[in-house]
Amino acid sequence: MIRCLLFTLSVLFEMATFGPEPGGASNPQTRIQVVDVDSESSLEQVSVTLRPLGSNTELRFRTTDGRGVANFGTPPAGDYEVEACRPDHIPSDWKRWNELTESDRVTGTKVLKLKRSTTRQNCMYGDQRHRRHAGSRAAIAR
């Protein structure tokens, strides 16, 4: 009886100490959902760039999925900025991550809104920029 009680107490203590963080997931992901400012509908195929605040070299690139979400995984701790573009929308300026509104408290997903444009905007996807630079470096190395 006492063993069972001790075991139960130790399990409860572990759950309280090492359980999920209050109000969020225990393994936070850096997720952003891009939506249209007028219709509030999710936008897929949006180029999203994430960078540490004040850095121009440590860029991470993602493209939104069918739900308008880009997941950057778990980057190192710090403050970040994000920008997004899609050819039929006006590109966003750099926005601070902590200034974006939260759409889902459990996953910590933030929302960035883009306004539709009447003209086709110049929007190069980050992974294309990365591939182009990597390709030109490979050509130079030959």
C-alpha cells in the first residue's frame, strides 16, 4: 500500500515538474499562418522568411502549405523578424515576431496578413534565392 502511494506521488511530482508548459506546448514550434487581410482566408504558396532580429545573414525560408502555415521548427532562442510575399499580394515589410497576433495558443501560431494587389508583385521565393546562390558558388568553384 505504501509502495503504491509513494509511486503515485513520484509520478505526480514528475508530471508537475517536467510536464507541458502552462498555456503552451512543451516543444514550442515557430509557426506562422499567412491570411488575406480582407477575406481572412489562409494563403498557400506564400514565401516566408524568418531572421534573428538585426541579422541579415541567418535567414530561414519556408513556403506556406494548404492551410497557409509555414513551420520553422524550433530555432534558437531570441527575437525574430518575419516577412512574407506572394505575387498577387503586396509584400509585407519586416515584422517583429512578438508583435504579431496569436491565432492558436496551444501551438503558438502567429498570424501575418497580406493585402491583395491589383498588379503582379515581384516575389522571389527564398529557397529559389538560396538555390541560385548555391548554384553560382558551385560554378565558381569549378
